[in-house]
Amino acid sequence: MPTIIYYRNKCIGCGICFEMQPELWRLSKKDGKVTLLWSVAKKDLFILPVNKDLEQQCREVANACPVKIIKIS
Amino acid sequence: MVKKTIELLSPVGSFDCLQAAIKAGADAIYFGVEQLNMRTRSSGGFSISDIQEVAAICKKAGIRSYITLNTVMYEHDMQLLQTILKEVKKRGIDAVIASDFAVIEYCRQLQIPLHISTQANVSNIEAVQFFSAFADVVVLARELTLKQVAHISKEIKRKHIIGPAGQLVKLEAFVHGALCMAVSGKCYLSLHSQNASANRGACIQNCRRTYTVTDTETQESLLIDHEYIMSPKDLCTIDMLDQLLLSGISVLKIEGRSKGSDYVFTTTQCYREAINAIEDKAYTTEKIENWMKRLATVYNRGFWEGYYLGRKMGEWASQPGSVATEKKVYVGRGSKYYPRKKIGEFLIESGTVKVGDQLMISGPQLGMAREQMLTLTVNGVLADQAVKGDKITFPVEAKITVKDKLYKIIDN
């Protein structure tokens, strides 16, 4: 199962992930950064396993992130 | 002419740099927190919780501290912006540097002193007059000539333009550091190519590379003549600082929040000495040569005097990175300090060091210190050389902590 690994601390709040995949990402009004929905926090990382059919779209989102803090493994 | 009203403003991207700036004689520092500043990507960055410590360190050292909040602001940034501004007000940071009207308005409401950022591209007296309703200091656009600066400064006095604090509006200008090809940093190159907006502090600096032009008809590629056509050399005004001060600039700003403590220390120290020399009427060619030599030892892309003398075209860098005459190589980190004997212990993690090497130590407590290694003890035994894995001790003046990093200085 592909997994999204998101390093939230370095998010600059550009919102591209939220624009591309609104079902998984939300812009937090509290600190202007993006939150990965239903993810589990592990230290500074946020981790979310996703369905195989979402992998391609997730990779596109990871690629679009300007600060490259989204990884798919 | 020049009175003791000139303020030297140094860039601070980490606690190492903060201490280095204080040690080198800065009058004020500027720094950014979280993602709402123009060096979000490149500098290690402070968080909201660091504001208190930065303010406390600056107050203790008797210098002023300014916080940059000068990115483009979106609706979803407002909550974070307010949180930061409340903390700024509470901890007594001296001013906010901003260009977005939301920040300007919040600062007015919270009565936080405001400086208008160079991002606002202030290039004429009317703009200064407009901003004087909100700000006591205006950072001028980097593209102005000295003549234009002098005119603005004269008009401020003639029209008696005063800021909210009740004093004449002060002019601030960049005196040293990186320039970019875009007018007042408003560049979209990084955004278009990598989706990384320079105006949100995420610039990937693709202007600093070489490019080829391809003829779409013949597919022939040509390397552009000026190899780095979009990468200007760095600004350096130490040889014309007297003219700059005469034009009426009273805050001299050094660029470089993403650079190391050695850069902050050397540039701040050189400009401090230069300002003092001008004030003491001892600003000589020999001194200028010496400063230029020292400035060339730290990160730079080659120097030019910017647009101040009315140059139409920028001078382009000859290579992608720094042309500094010295470079620092990481060798290890601090582990212990013996205060009575003034001896520091370090663990070598990379490369080698030997007796006679020029070393640099960078850390959040001591800022930046240069040492020449005169004697060296490796794992308790006197030796000439140490390699990776060795514990070494040698005499150091400054107190060493585990957060200090040890670098070897080598000629570039």
C-alpha cells in the first residue's frame, strides 16, 4: 500500500496540494499550513497509507509541492 | 554631516548569526519566523516560540530587533499573522518590516512600530509620504540611484514628513549582499518553473544558472554570451559608503539571512568599522582595500556597486556559486570545555585537522570565532594531525558547548 509521508513543519502554505487533492488536504486557518487528513503523527512526520489507485495522483501532488516535503513510499 | 544616527542592520537566520552580529557591532538585527518571510526555504528559520529569546538576547545586548513579515499574504495566513504580531507586541520586538497592507493595518491597530519593506518598491517622495501615516522607516527600492535617494531625503526634510513616532521618516537602504534580476524581488521565474514562489520565500534561485536559447525552427542551441545572464553580482558599497551617507540614508542594511555566521560577522564588522571611520573622518583608501579583501573572504558572487551610481545594466556573475577567497569545511562538533585552562574538546566527524590550520567555530552561544590551531592533543596525546573519529583538544578563548560546530578555513 502506498504511503504519504508529510513533513508539516516546513510547509509554506501555498495550497497546491489542497487544490489538487482536496479530499486529502486541508488548509489550516490556525497556522496557515496544510493538514493531511486522517494521518497519524510520528514525531515531525504525518503518515497516511492510501489506496493503490490514488498513488499516481499522490505522486503528482508530491511533485507539485514547491518545498518538496511530501514523499510517497 | 554624518552624526551618530547611522544604524547598521544585520541579517540573522539563526542564533549563531545573532551572536555573530552582536559581537561584530550591529546596531540592530532583522529576522523572520515561520513561513511568512522571504527566506522561508533557505534559512533554518526561527519559530514563534523563538521570538521571546531573540528579543531577550537583543535587549541584553542593547540592540534593536526587527521581524520581517514581508511575503505576499493570503487569507489563510491571517490567523498565523495575528498570532505572530501578538507575540511581537508581547515580547517587545522593536518593529515589523512589511509590505502587505494586511500587516500594515494590523500593526497600526496593535500600535507596533512599522518599517516598509523593499518589497513595497518605494521609489518616490509621494510613496514615502503615503507610507509615513503608518511607518517611521522606509526601505527604498534597490534600483534607485544616489541622486534619486538624495532627492527623496531632501524632500522629507523640506516637506517635514513625519512618521507615527513624531520624527522625520528615516530612509533605509541595502548596502551589501545579494541582488536579484527582478525589480524589488518581484520575480516569478521560480514560481513558473518549479511552482515555488519567491514571493512566499521559496525561491529556488534558478536565475543563478546558465541557460541556452534554442531556435525552434532549426533546433540549434546557443549558449547565451553572458553565461549567467540572470545572475547579478553581489552589492558592495563599502568603497562609496561616504556618498551613501551623504545622500541621507540613515539605516544601512546588509542582506543575507540565509548565510552563515562567518558572513554575518565579517560583513557587519567591516561596515561597522567603515561607519566609525567616516564619523571620525578617517575613511582612507588603505582601509577600504583592507575591508574589500576581508569582505571577499566570505560568501559572494563577485562585487559591484549596484544601481546607486546609475548603472543601466547589472554586472553578471561569472560562476553559479560563491567566489569567496576562503571557504569553510565542516570537520566536527564541540563536546566539552575546560574553563580554567581555556581548552575546548571537539569530536572530529569528517576530514582531518592539523597544527597550524585556521579554524572557525560557529554556535548559538558564541556566534562566530576564528582560531589558529597552535597545539593539538588527539585522544589525550600531543599530535600533529587528527582524523575522523578522534577526540581533540586545543586552546580556545570562547566557551565551547555541544551545539558548536567546528570548521576548517581553506583558501578557495
